[in-house]
Amino acid sequence: MRDETDVPEAPATPQPKLTPANENPWYVLMTLYGDDHERNRKAWNAWIGQALSDSQRLLVSEIDPEIVIELAAWPNLREQITQLYRTRLGGGTLEKELKLPNPEHLIHLSRLKVDQPLTIDRMVFGNGLVIANCRFREVYAEGAVFLTSVSVRNSTFQSSFFAISSVWKSGVSFSGVQFDDVVFTRSRFEGEFNFHGVTCEGSATFDDCAFGGYTGYSDVTFEQPASWTSAEFTDHASFTTCYFKESSKHRIGPTFSLARFEKPASFRHSKFRCGHPVFDGTVLHDRTTFAANPDHWPEVHEKRRSSTDSERLETARETCATIRHLLAKQGLPEDEHFFFRREMHFAGRIGPIRQRLPYLLFGWFSEYGYSIARPFWWLFAIWLLGTFVIAQHFVAETAKPLLGSDDWTAMALSFSNLFPVFGFGRVYFGAEFLQALPQHLKVLSGFQTVASLPLLFFLGLGLRQRFRLR
């Protein structure tokens, strides 16, 4: 018989061969003057300006009026750009047969290896842009304007991707992309925005961004802090199967402070393992959804070690309270109580012991009003303790009022002490019997009666929650 271990391993999936960036005509146009980024921008905008319609020029003028002048400079720069382009792409010799790309066609960067930082600040992209299977060192796109759709897939940005104050007038999709640090601060996305299968190894910043169309983050892994502070979501937003990973370097949840969600957002399948999201001053739509699943949230039994931990605990409590309030409006009592329990847990870890003790007792005796078993077993333990103490006394007792007492009497008396509202003590024992009890049994009976009251209340809370009683 053939040994299964002798089966050779399947060959690895072949990786696409990368070509030098200087062999791509569009990359050459973007970097025509080398490190002189201003001249590169003017040359690119002049070239792309040939294909722009009047309506597109009007859009650009509303975004950055100074760029409109550059879009009209092609007649003056045509000869210079053409000659330099032929020299660059011809390997340093003037190749008259090399033609410039058609500005009306799709801009395509495929299988490129870009070892130098690529700067496309304030450049205009008039037609579709596709970046596929490329490897970049770092990209700077501050103030860049993308008038039509953009697709970036299966590419790697080894250092940083800075697109601060960029404008994306149509749909944009990042699929299978690996970032280090990615920054979209103050950017505007007027079409659909999709982040799918993306890994962010560094920080991800979307502060002050405006998302005008559907916004989708699916199968995204954030290994470092992520922030959407003051972001605006005009359409539906979905953070489906996002994984905010816990790291030894940070324990900070994603930040949505002062963000605004005008339509429902979904966080149902997101995992916040690094920390609870921050919703300080955030406007959430009433139909926003969250998962009441402990596997999707940080552990709640960690020890408090510093003032930073105290701040994180306060943030977690506020976040759970915010989510609980939303779920209460949606009529989801089970999910609501899940976040209520977490809120109470964090409240029991903030402040001095005198402030925390009521929350701690609430948790120990009833799991914050959720458990039926806990108050029941506490009642049983108090009943059993009373039974043993009373029975022990009856063995040695010879007083007349207590003659004939046995273990069954001890169990009944202990039960009567726990449920005085039923009046068992008056009916079955009588005043003479109770008066004849020694002082320590009277104290025990009083303790049982007092202790049973909150436990019965907690038992009622658990039954009410379990059977949805209102």
C-alpha cells in the first residue's frame, strides 16, 4: 500500500513576475521629471487634460481651481513632454516611433515593481485607473483627483499610502491589497467605496472622510489602530467580517468619535479583539447592528494595571451603554442584556472599592440579573447552612417547647426563614416555639430572611429575562 506521507506536496502557486516600473508608459508619464514632483504634476495634468470634458473641468475647478490652468497647458507642453517621454521609455535614446498613451483610454499599472516613492499629489485621473499585482514602496496622493472609477487589487504597499485630501468622484475598490500605514484623512468618496480582503499591518486613518455612497469593509484585518474620527457616512455602511486584531503593541479599539452615520451600519460580524470601539459623540442610526457574541469582543477579566487601563475600562463601559441603548430601541432584549452585563462588569472595575462593591455583588449573586442558577444556588446554600446549624442545636436541646424537633423540623424552619412572605413560621411553628429559640438561632433566622430578599429579587430578574416577561 502506498504511504500517504510519500505523496509530494503540491507546488506553490506561481507568483506573477514583476517588471520594472520604468517600462510602463503611464508610470513614465507620472514621473517624467524624476524627483521634480511639481513639473511631473503639470506634465501629467496637461496630458490628461486633452481628454477631459467641459463638465469634468468644471468639477476639477470646484475642487482645486489652480489645477484647471494646468489642464489647458497641453498645446504649450506637448513637444517637450513627447520628446522627454520617448527618451525615458527608449532607455535614454530618442525613439521617435514611441507614442504617448491615449488619454481617453484606461490607465493600467500591472505587475510593476516600484522601488522609489511614487508621488501623484494633485494629479487628475480622468479615465478609469486599474492597479493590479503591483508592489510599491510608498505612494503619496495628497489632493489627487479621481474623476472615474478606481480599482486596486492584489497589490502591496510596503511602507505608506498617503491620500490626504484626495477626491474620488466615482466608485473605488481595494481588493486583496496589503498596506502598511494607510492615510485617507479629509478625503471625499462620492461613489461606492469597497475595502475587500485588505490587510492593514500599520495604522489606518480615515479621519474627517466623507463617504457619499455605499461603504463596505469586508474581510479586512486591522493589525494596528484604526480611526474614523469625524467621518461622515451618507449611505449604508457595512463593516462585515472586519477583524480588529489584538496586538502586544497596542490595545486600542477602532475610533469613531464624532462620526456620523446617516443610514444603518452593520458591525454584526466584526471582531473587536484589540479593544472596544470608541463612539464618543458619534451619531449612530437607530438600526445599526452589533453582534452579541463574546468571541467578537475583548476579554472582560483582564486586570487593571494603570491609569491607561482605567481609561480603557471607562471607554468600554460607555461603548456598551451606547450599543445597549440602540438594541433596546430595536426590541432585541437578549442582545441588549448581553451589553448590559458587560456595561455592569466594567462599571464594577472603575473607581474605589466602595463604588465598585454594589456592581460586584450584583454580578456575583445574579450575573447582573441574567442568571437563574446563581441566585437559586445561593438560596440553597443559605437554606442548607441554616438546616445544619438548627439541626445541630435540636440534637442537644431539651427545652420543652423544642421537644420533638428533628431534622425535618430544622429543614422546615430554615425554609420558612427564607420565605417569610408565605407565613409558614406562624402556621406550623407558632409564637411559643419561635420565642423559645436561643439567641444565636434567632440571629441566624434574621440573617436568612434578610439575605433571601435580594436573592429572590435576582431570581425574579433572571426568570423575567429568560421568559421575556415585561
